[in-house]
Amino acid sequence: MGVQFNHPWLLLLLLPLALLMVYAYKSDFRLAGRRKTWAIAIRSVILLLLVLMLSGLQSYTVLHQKKVVYVVDRSMSMTDTESAEAFIGQSAKGKEAKDTIAVVSTGLDAAVEQKETRELPGSLRLNADLKREYTNLEAGMMLSGSMLDSRSDSRIVLITDGEENVGSMLSAGRLLKDQGIPVDVLEMPSSEQQDVSVEEVKVPEKLYQAESYYIEVLVQSTYKGKGELRLYEDNAEIGRESVDVTPGDNRYAVKGLAKKTGLHRYRAEIFMDGDRQSANNAGYAFTRVEGPPKVLIVEGEKGNAANLASALSSGLVQYERIDPSVLPLEPAKYAAYDSIIFNNVSGDQVGERRMAMIEQAVRTYGVGFMMAGGEDSYGMGGYFKTPIEKLLPVSMELEGKREIPSLGLILVIDRSGSMSGDKMELAKEAAIRTVEMLRSKDTVGVLAFDSQPWWVVTPQPLANGKEDVISQIQSIQSDGGTDIYPAAASAVEEMLKVKAQRKHIILMTDGQSAGNGGYSDLIEQMKGGKITMSTVAVGMDADVNLLQSLADEAKGRYYFVDDASSIPSIFSREAAMMSMSYIVDKPFVPALQNGGDWTSLFENGVPQVYGYVATTPKQGAQTVLTSPEPDPLLARWQYGSGRTVAWTSDLMGKWSKDWVAWPAFSNVVTQMVKWTFPQFTASPYEVSTQIEGNRVRFEVKADTAGTDQLQAVITGDDLQEHKVDLVQEAPGSYTGELPVDQSGSYLMTLLDGSGKPAAPGTGLVVPYSPEYRIADGNADQGLQRLAELTGGRMLSKDHPEQVFAAKAKPSRQLHDWSYALLAAALVLWVADIAVRRLALPWGAIAARAAAILRRRQAPAGGAEAPDAGLGPAWRRASSAPPPLLRPPPAGPPAPAPLARAGARRGRRQRAQRRKPGRSVRLRGVPPAASPSPPRGAPTARPPEAGPGKEAAAQSPPQPEEERSAAMDRLLAARKRNSR
């Protein structure tokens, strides 16, 4: 125990302050006696406390304690975690009882495995949830440093292979050195193994169609052998070579030919016998091939886009025709096309995820989109409230447009245990979308079943609103087995009670039915009640044969779903098909409403149309051609960075046979498609990217003075958009960074200050985790520098006792007294004011306190009423008559000289009366007839004045005498203060 001062030189202030207090004591004549002594003493103590506070008075206790925090690298390159756990346990056996231990794990981020404790658990397990794809030793060291302080002998023990790829452990070491915390290092290098990896793939950033180029591949290996190098363009193999691989770096160049325009991703893979690590065998690169625009045609049925393809060919527009099932599942693939056309494609053929990718490609990357109608498109195709409907200039909602027959719809949904997870959520989403499509006069019911049916929503009209029905649907939970017949029978029984013009049941399940009921009788009931049923089989485990036969017999449709995300589109499509109000099947000649720059295409008239799918134009859309209803036949608008067109009739000839035969048909269709192409001019910006650990660095160079604001939008395979505001470091130079924690392909586009695309989209690839890179063998040098920088040691795995071998350095635990000293000074300051400013009659206060104590000790029975220590004055006041009974003044007041003389005589008489043993007789006042009654004895009540009688003689205290006595006391107090 001891004391210390942070600023001891401030103690010198005590000398002049002491002289000041001595001078004040001798020269201050305002106070005298004890009050002066007390005032000077209190002020001296106050000044002493303030000087001690300013000098930083602290007390301390000496500690002999060690605090050790173990930082364990748990990245993917550290495969031997058990050895680290064993080292910690063995080294902890050498600590003293009062020493403490904590454990921290680190990957991309850091987490506390074991908080500070004196007893380490017997079975320590490192299991914190970390992103192990990266090594960030800096994060682990900084977290450990925040758990330590300088009050004890603190240190960090770092257990790692030293292969950091995020952050800087040396930067953290400099900060820990400033805190006085050394870092001991235990190097645990990974075991060497045969490994070959693709480190880098390079292609030119921009190519032209039919241009030859070279793909450069850098391969690293730890052993010698023969391998095979394979190259892919958008997952299509474009080359394969046999190569000789030697330990170290190997560079290869493979020649290629740019055949297709658009953005392309290239992949290089290396294969060698004896390779023990396959996660690092592939590398990626992007390039854009300039050339004529290219269109992707998606046809609902094979060959139904022949008229469209012929029209594009005549307009010299390149295209590619595919089936909906082979639409890409990677966002980067859609950036290879300038526009995408859906020709009579239903939503269940596409799936929700592909729709979301197309919507993002149009909105963010400027890809065009066009939908051509047919019986499987728009509302009939189940696009209600889908991403495709969001990007189109028309809506599938027909509220208030025409009279639609009333519909009774019951949804029978499997809620067995196999439907848990995404399937159950998508089924509920499908049911909710269906309810939202229905009108107030429609009737809906929802039946969930496992081994028993459960009515979630009994069949009821939607006249009272849809919110309650939707809320009930969201409460469905998956559980139990599967039995279809009881649920189907219950749904038919309730549907027979529904009064609607059309009655339909949708049955969805993913399993086999546990029982087989009398389905033939059930079908007969449905036919008699004019009830139709459609069935949806989810996955290969569904009872496909039963569901298909039920749909065929009940005059419905059967759907097999391999992608559960298409379930909502199927339900929406079924609801639309049952109303049949979407299809307007009658001939008419379209009317030109707002042609804009397309007016010249239709100024000579247009052919007749025989049918279309009804839609509603969105606000902000440009309706070019309309029907007599009026419904939009041809509409367009700008959606984000892209443009979209809606043609609600077909292009196959069923409803548009006159249009297909029209000589201007090819030109009109070509102009419609070309209008959707990206509107990029020659871009003044050159974009480059660089991967640094888990961060992507963007560099943008402008040929001319550009905008002050640029923003990069990056989209990964998970469709999540990341926006990075670029900083202008110099005229025409912009930079920005984005942290990423997953490898994969990313698309990037550049937006200007108005949110419009400033350059064509490009791609970047975050390769495999740097944990899988082949180590260069220099990690031990960095660890050695860290130990030397912080004053730590290089530990040995075979000697864990080294951690606690040295004796604990004595350290001081400080206790700051600043706040206590300041509080004491404030309290004494108040006391100083009280001593100097207040003159209290301490004798009277003490007498009254003594009287109160005596009164509390008096017996309860026959006690005298309390007089609060006032004595005779209180008794005189209590015996005085009421003010109304006092006699009036004897006469007019005496002249002033006589009054002053009387006052002086009164003061002398009162002074003599206060002397003990002396009695004073007032002139003109007769002596008392009898002595005062003893204390506690009853006193005689004065006689009351009556008519014709004078009041009894009284001797109340005179008001003039009381005021004179108070004035005397005040003058005496002022004289004492003046001395």
C-alpha cells in the first residue's frame, strides 16, 4: 500500500497558500474568537484538498498476478486444432492460483472462446462460429488487447501458422507495444502435402467478335508431374491441353476465338494425379466481346417462336432460342444478352429465382425484356405479383374492368413433416397470392392435411376482406404424415355447399398417401357438382400416378414441380385460368393511342387482331396500341436501367395471323426488340478491380472530366446488391472498396449521380479462399518480427510450461482519489459559508434541545402540556384571554420622548428580572396575590365577563416590550459582528 502523485510539482503550491492563510488570520477583523479560528482552518483544509486533487493523488496496492490471453488461429489452413487445445491445457498447469487465463479464436473475425477465469475447464473445446475462409490475426490480437490492462503482468500467446491474408498483425503489435503487452508466438505450421493450384487467369478486358486472343493461366505446384489444363467459356469447354508441371510457378497461354458477343466468364482448371487439395484447382476471369446485339428467345413450346426468329433474322439481329428449363441459374449469364424475349412462356416453367435474376438484369444492368402473349402468358401464365410482372409496363390485376363469373376455390395443402422449410413457406406464399387475386364475391377455403384434414379457413366469401384469411394461412405449420383421401373427401363435401358459378380445387402434396380410399366415388361426386380439380406433385417422392389420374378424371391440370419456387406461379395460373376473363377472344382493329417515335410504324394502318390477354397499363407506361375495351395491346416503359415491351396478343398466328402475314411485320417486331437494347454510348470510364484479401478495390479512370458522383453496384450469386460510393481522389480518378466474405462471380455496373448507367456492366470474380493458396514459406519471419516488436518470446510446442515459467512482474493497482477530494472540498466550502455568514444562538438551541429530551423522559400520566422549551412565556401566552376579550388601550399613545423613556425603563426592569434571586416590581402594578401554582397543577380559569360586570384583571405581555427586546438582541448581534 502506498501513495503517488501524477503531478508532484504542484505540491509546491502549498507554501504560498500556507503564508496566505497566516496573513488572513492576522489581518481579518471581520470575525473574532472561535468563529475566526474555524473559518481559517476550514479554508486551509479546502485549499489542501484542491492541491492534492490537482497533483493527482493516488493510492496503490502491489500485485503479483499474471493475465494471459491465448489467441488461436482457427482458419481453414489450421487443420490441427486439437494440438492447440492440448497446448493451452498443459501450459495452464504451470500457473499460480491467482493467475487468470482467457481464450480467443480468430478467422475473418474474432470471438471469445473462454472469458477470463482462474480455473480453465477440464475439457476445453474451441467451437466459436467463425468465417474460417480468411485469417485475420489483427482482429484476434486487438480483441485480446481489449481484455487486458496494465495493472497486472499481462501478455498474449498467439498460436498460428502465420499465413494471414486479412489485416496486419504487425500493426496490431505496435499498438500492443504501446500498451505494454508483449506477444508470445507459438508457430504451428501446416503439414506439407502435394498440391497444385490455379493462381491467376487473365484475358483481355475487351474483345471484338471473331477476334483471336490468348488466355493466360498461372499454375503453382509443390511437386512435379504431368497435368491437364481445361478451359471453359460460360461452362462450355473451349480447349484442353496436356502440360508439364514443375514445383513453383508455371505459366501457360492458350489461344481462343471470340465467337459470341456479350459478357463472358472464362474458367481454367488443372488436373494432376496425386493432388491432395481440389478446392484451389480453378480460376476465373471476365471479358466483354463487342459486336452486333444478341437476343435470347425463350419459347414456351419448342418451335413456337419461329415467326419471331424469322423476323429478327430479316432484321440482322442475332438470337439464341432456348427452352425455359435451361435458363441460366447465374446472374452473370444474363449480362451476355442485350435483350430477353418470353414467347408464350408460363411462370411455372421459369421459377421464382430465374425471374428474380432477369428482373435484376433489367433494372441494374440495362438488359432489355419483351413478353409476347398467348394462353400461357401474363395472368394466364401465373405472373401475378412476380418479379416479371414488376418489370413489365402492364399489370395482371383486372379489378373493376369487366364482369367475372363468381369462383369457389378450395386449396388443399400438404402440411406433413416432409413439407418443412422452404416448401412450406412457398406453399403459404402461393395460397396468399391466390387469395389476393380473387374478388370480393369469390369464395375461398384452405384445408391443410397430414394424416388428418384441418380446416385452416372454412369456405367463406371474401366480402369481409382478405386480411383475416391471409393471417390464418400464415399460421400453417408442418408436422405429421400424409393421407390424401380424407382431405380430398372433406374438400369435395364442403365445395358441394358453396354457391358459385365455377368451383375448383387445387391439391398439392410431396408424398405418398398412407391410405387408398374410394376415389372413383369421389370423382363421381365432383362431376355431379361440376367441380374441377388440379393437382401439384412436388418432387420425386410425390404420388405422381395418383395425382395425375385425379387431375385427368376431374377435368383439371396436373403439374410436376421439381423447383419448389414455381409453386406460387402455378396457384396464380390456376386461379386465372378458372376465371377465363383474362382472354379476350374476339376480332378487332387496334387503335393507335400514343405512338411516340413508333407512330411511323403504324401510320398506314394495322392489321386485325383476333384475341389477346387482358391486362392493365401501369402508371408511367406508354400505351401504343389499344383494344376497344380499352386494354393495352402494345405498351412500353423504362424500368431502372433497362427497357421493357409488352405485346399482349400472340406472335404464333392463332390471334395474330393477319399480323404475321403483314408485310411490315418483320420491321415492326425488329424495331420493338431493338428499342429494348441497352442505351450505352461510348463510355468515357475505364473500370478495373483488384482483390485484396476479403476486399475488392475498384479503380475508375475517366478520359474526360466526368461527374462528381459515381456509384458501383455489385451483385453476387445470391442476388444481393451492394452499393459502393466511389471517392474522387483526383480529377478523373475514382476509388472504392467493398468487403466480401464469399467467393464467386459478381456483376458490376457503374451509375452516375442521376442513377443512370455510366458504363456497360462488367464482371469480377472473387476466387477460392486464400486459405487454399500454396504457402510461400515465409510466415516464420513475420512471426519472429512480431515477437521482437512487442518484447515477446518464440515458444516451443514441446515446452508449454514456458508460458508461466517466469515470475510475475510486480504491478501497481491504482486507486484515484480525485473525485473523493473534490467532494470533500465542496462539503467544506458549504461549512465555510455557514461559519462566516450565520450567527446562531447556540446556547438557546442547546437549552431547547435539553428541554425536548426532558419532556420525552417525563411520565405519560398527568404530564404537563409541552411548551417547546419556552417556559414562562409559553405559560403566559396560554393563559392570556382571546384577542376579542382583551381590554382596549387605556388612551392615546404617549408622546415620543415619554415613550422612549418608558422603553429604557422597560429594558432595565427586564434586565433586572432576568437576574437570579431578584424580583422587580413594576411601578403601578400591584404585587402578585399568590405564588404561581406548582408545575403540573391545575390553574384557575379566569372569570368570564358578563353583562354589567368588568373583566377580570389580566397581565398579558405588552407588544411594545416584546418588540423592544427583539431590537436589543439584533443590536447586540451587529456589535459583535462589527468587532
